[in-house]
Amino acid sequence: MEQRKLVSSGSPLEPEIGFSRAVRVGPHIAVAGTAPIGPDGKAEHKGNVYAQTKLCLEIAAKAITEAGGHLDQVIRTRLMLTEIDQWREAARAHGEVFSEIRPVCTFVQVSRFIDPDWLVEIEMDCVNSGG
């Protein structure tokens, strides 16, 4: 059985819900739905999809690095938005990070998130071919 590595972002929701920010098993790294939560546990950049997306990408990238992966090994991203009409702002932030890497990517609209101030959540999948 391959070793399982759990990565925490320090979110107060992780132990309450029973989840990890990221999990690595072998070369595979999965990053959970990542919301725009600041160090104080509250939503940051209220009303700004672009800034919230940038923060989500930063949090997810940090989790991938802590799991031993790199952003250039991301193979899939999923962006969930409460207002799909704002997808271009989220896409702009995504493109700034992934324009050269070009993982498969999906944008979907959801009815709401746990915190009504969250406008976006991002999931990522990564394959670290280095093992």
C-alpha cells in the first residue's frame, strides 16, 4: 500500500469537517475545494472574483508544494463560481498562473458556498512524476 500524506492549510474547518487541504498517494496529489479564506479564517477580497481566485490559487499551490509537487504538474483544475457571468475574471487569474502549463479546466456555477462572501472555490489534481 502506498504511503498517504495529508497536508493541512490550518483552516479551522479541516478538523471540524474531517478533511485535508491536499492528499498525496504515490505520485497523485488532490487538492480539496479551496476557498478565499485569510489567515484569520474569514473571507478575503469580498466582492472581487479576480482577487479571490488569485488567493485560492496561492493556497492550493502552497498545498501542492507541501505535498511535494509543483504547479507545472497540475493536470486538472475546477473553478466553481456563484456567478458564472464573472468567469472571465476568474479565468484571467487562472491564466496568469497556468497559461504555459495548460491543465484541463472546468468552470461551473454553484448556487452558494458555506460562506456567502466566497465567490469562488478551486480544486486541483496533480501528478508528480518524480514519485
